[in-house]
Amino acid sequence: MRERWEYKLINAQDAEGGGLLKGKSRADVEAYLNELGKEGWEVIDLDFPSPGSSDVTLFAGIARRRVAD
């Protein structure tokens, strides 16, 4: 039987943040990624807007999880 997957576009902007104009902290983004993991999502790709940027709280990517038969 073939494995089946569903995919989700993820974005650091979806993480809960410190409020209007305060941005996202590393802890906010880690909490977001950990919540995705609890839901069964596995991050398979991340892209950062500026290569070499030190701001690891800005990214977009793709996550996947198995679809139950």
C-alpha cells in the first residue's frame, strides 16, 4: 500500500507574537513549530528571505503528515 501525505504551507508570521509591531521572538517561533509537531506535521523545507540573515524568526516552508487510510 502506498503512503499518502497531506501538505501545509507554513510561515513564521503564523506564530503567536508579542503584539502589534513587536515581532516574533525565537521562543514564539519554536512554540509554533512545536505545536505543528504535536499535530503530526513534519517540516520538510524552509526558506529564509535573505540568505545569511541572522533573523531566524522569518521563514516560509512546507510541512507534511501522513494521511490515515
